[in-house]
Amino acid sequence: MEHADGIPFCVEESSTTEPTAPAEVKPTITGPNTMWWFNGATPSSYSDLTQITLSTEDTGISYSWSVVTGGSKVSLSNQNTANVTLASVGMSQDANDVGIQVVVDGQVSDQFNITVRAPHSLNLSSTTHSSSANFGYRTEITYTIRDQFTNLLPGRAIPVNEHFATGIVADFSGMDWEQTDDSGTTLPLPIFFDAIEGETSSHFPTAQAPQSPLGSTRVCHWSQDILVGSATVGAGRRVQSNTFQKYRDHGAHENVTSPAP
Amino acid sequence: MKKHKVLLGIPILILCLGFVSVSLSGVLRERAARSRVAAAIETATATSNKPLNATDAPAAPIRAAFLLSPLNIERLTSEADIIVIGRVNSINGPSASLSVDKVVKGVANARTVDIELMADATGQQRVTSSQVGMFFLKTNAKGGYRVLDPDYPSVMAPPDAVVIDGSPLDRAVSIVGELLTKPNNDDVRREAVRVLSSARNERATELLRQGSKAADPVVRMQSLSALVSRDDLGALETAEPILLHAPARIEQYLLDNLSAAVEGVKDPKAIPILQRLLSSSSSRTRVAAVAALRHMHISDAIEALVISLDDPNREVRYEAVIGLAELTGQNQWAPAVDKFALNEQRYLDHWKEWSRTR
């Protein structure tokens, strides 16, 4: 199993419950074993996994689907048909902790288990500092996005956004640097960097290229949340809170809390 | 070599003259000093052998989009219809005129081509007048060209670069590699390492090995980190003493980058080194080492995972628990991070008992 695929444990993409006795008519369930939850956001690249369909091929007159375990993590619709629809409403605390069962004409299926995964934390990959002709410096802090089992998210497009929870706070007397707008984007893969730049030369104090060693003069800061599942500022699942700190010659994420639900 | 230094100096000299021609305040003089190096990078190493002209007025500052996907030269090379080394002559609204010096991939239909510019996620476009570099272009509906990726329209490249035989990726990597292997200032070499780190081919690996011996600690450490993350055992051997006995002169962020890279190690032959890294005083190093062991999914890693159950850091203990659960298929003993934090002793006890009785 490839870690980059981000599938935890021995979960398969699809499976079928096995009848215990060939002569019996115990119904079987087929469908995906993994769902995703983004705190109410529904990224289009995950549309097949925020809502899934489980099926039974056993034909009957009456169908009744139910959640046997983990009822706080999924909701059901079309419960009295051969194909039930599950929507994620929470995340798993154990692998395979959501159990689904179907009763077809009085015959009860085995439990079908599902894991509801969710973006949960950021993992720092690297930090770089470089000079910028326009802003003095540019710091790039790169993260990978992990689920609640610290697995990397799958190699799918994923929207993310940053939300600035406070206004700018001056650390340097007389400084006139500006707070930038918070924003969101859709990434092709679950890896991204936060670019922190200095300021244009008309501002005080003048931003500097990264010094060696890096300087310790703080200019300003504000609070930042990073959310996954939506490109809309403030929407999706929060995976990190930190202080967005601008020094005179570099930027930093400080007081990092991740996960930060 | 001398010629290269002279070429590097031309745009810097002109930039200096540009600033001198203005009556500068003290603030602006300071600004000009740092801009000389920065501009050298942002005009793609400033190695242009053509004089700047009247269209070279500085563009309005482009504020970066803040959350971005990292540069991926493999993807750019694969998806581009043509790749050229050239220089932007002028920008005319939504398009730019680009002088083509070298073709790296595909066929350019003229020495000067118009390219359609595209806005990035923030509505800005990143091509500037006089920009020099290796441009990644796509044919557009009109039979012309457009920028492939508005976030990364080009990467640094010397205009006198040698285009080697080989795949387009080999060519692109070799061109960027010239910036690393030929005399250049440290900022240029650091940027070259950043680009090369995104290419996982043999040529890039070889260039990063050269970078890992550089005098500049940033070039050296970033090259080493890139090599470790691509599972280079030799680089891991070099990294081990650095991670176990961090030299005081190395900045913390460079050590953190090297620690994080350890998670990319996949070769089972690295297990003894990873096991030794579990005794590092840095929890970042230990977390990365145990995560690498976890992701190997092999029984040879069990001993090190069991040792990590007693680590003072909870993240390390969690990775050990989840690694053992994955390896043995005991999903009921594989909690999510939050659940583990609520009652971790239960899981630690289970796995220690399992270890004693296995």
C-alpha cells in the first residue's frame, strides 16, 4: 500500500460482505469503504467520497438500511431501496468505525464497515527564504495535508484557504506595513506553501533581504487559520492556527497549533 | 567564467545606474542595495547578454498569492507544448512579446513570439518586461502561445545555456543546473536548488549531490534535504551526524527542513540509521524517522517502532502505535490522533504487551 495514496491500514477501496452460508439468502453489501468529511464543505474533486452509495444486489420486496455503529459520522437517505446514500457528517475516531447493515425481506446482512476520513493537520515540509526585488524578502513555508491518522491526503485536487482571524498588530514602533487579504485556492495535490513577503520600499521600516543569520526584528503579526475543503475564506475544516509573523527580513508561522479543530 | 561574471554584472550595473539617477533618500538607497541581488533573481538570474531598453521600466509590484502549489518542473515540462529560453521584450496588455534564444522542447514558429498572458489565482499575471528565463508555453486556440501556468510562467535559466540531448526534462534540469554549477551568487544557486528539488530524475539528483557539497550552507543543506527526501541513502548517511549533533552555525530552519526530509526515506537499508535518529534530541527528527519506519510496512521496522512507544514525544508514540497497527492489521488498535490523545496509555499498553508476546 502506497503511503502517498493516503489510505490507512488495510482498508480496500471497495469490498463485499461475505455470506456465511451459501444456502442462506443473507444480503450482501457492496460499495466504497472510505468516505471524506470536510466540515460541511463539499469539494468537487471529492464529490464521489463525501456522498457515497452502498448497494445490495439481493432483490426483495422490502429494504431497510441502518447505521449499526458510528451513527454520528454518516447520515442515510433512500433507506428503503436497494441503494442507500450515505453523506458524511463527522469523522472516524477509529479505522472502520462506521457499521452499516441492510435487512432485505427480513434477512439481515453482515456489518459493512467504513472509515470517514477528514483533513486534520498540516505537516511542515520545508521553509525557504529568498530575496524579493519588490518586497525585500519572500518566505515560503511548505506543508502537506494529513488526515486524522496522519496519512497524506490522496493525490486529488483540494481547495484550501487562509482566514486572518485578527487585524494587524504592530511589533515595530511606527511601522506602516499592511495586512494582506486572506484568500483561497484549489491545489492540484495536497501540498502547498504559504508565501510571506515583506513590504514595498515606500513603507517603514524598509524590508530587507534575508540576513545570515536571520534577523530577529519583528515588524507586525496577525492570527491565521488554515482550512481545507473549500477555497472560500473561513469555510472547510480548520487544520492549523498560528501567528502569521513578519520580521524585517523574513516571515514565519509561530505559535503553531495543528490539528486545530 | 569571466564572461559569465561580466554578463551577470550588466543588468546589475544598469539597475544601479537607474537608482543613482534618482535623488535617493536614505531609505531608497537601502532599498536599492537589496534590490540589486533580488532583481538578479527575479529577472531570471540577470544573465541576459542584451542591453535593457526603454521598455524596461519596473513593473508594478506583484503581491504573491499566499497559498500556492509548489513549483513542479516535471509537470511544467510534461504539459508544455514548447519550452523556450528567452527574454520578454515588451508587454502589451494581455500579451507579451518574447524573444526566443533557445528551444528546449517543441518547435517555436518564429524568433520572436507573442504569448498570451494569464492571471494567477489572485488576478495578477507574473510576467514582467525584460524578464529572462525558461518559459513553459502551451499553444492556444488561435495557433499562438499562452503561458502554461500563470503561477510559474518561467524558471531561471542562463540565455547562453547549452541544450543537451535527452528528454525535455533532462534538458530543462541541465539548464537550471548550469546556474548551480557555474559561478553565481548564492541567491541564484539557492533558487536553482529549489527548482531542481522538484525534479526527480537522475540528472537532478546528480546536480543536487554537487549542491550538497557547496560552501553556502543554504545551498548545501537544501540540496541535502532534497536528496534525503528522494530516498538517497548516501545523503542520509551524510545527514545523520548533522541531525544527531546539530552544528551551531546551521540555522534552525535548515535543520528542520532536513529533519522533515527524513520521512521520505523508503529504503529498508536505512533502518539502522533511522533507528539511530530516534535518539536525536530533536523531536522533529524523531517524528520523521518513526514516520519513515511506519510507512515501510515491513517487519524489520517493528523493533524500532516498539522502542518509540517510550519516546517522550506524543507524536512519536502515535506514529509507533499506528505503524504497528498497520503492520499487523489490528485496526481496532489504530486510533485517530485525537482519540489516542485522550487515552494513549491504553494503546501503549496493548502494543507493549503485543511486543512481549509476539
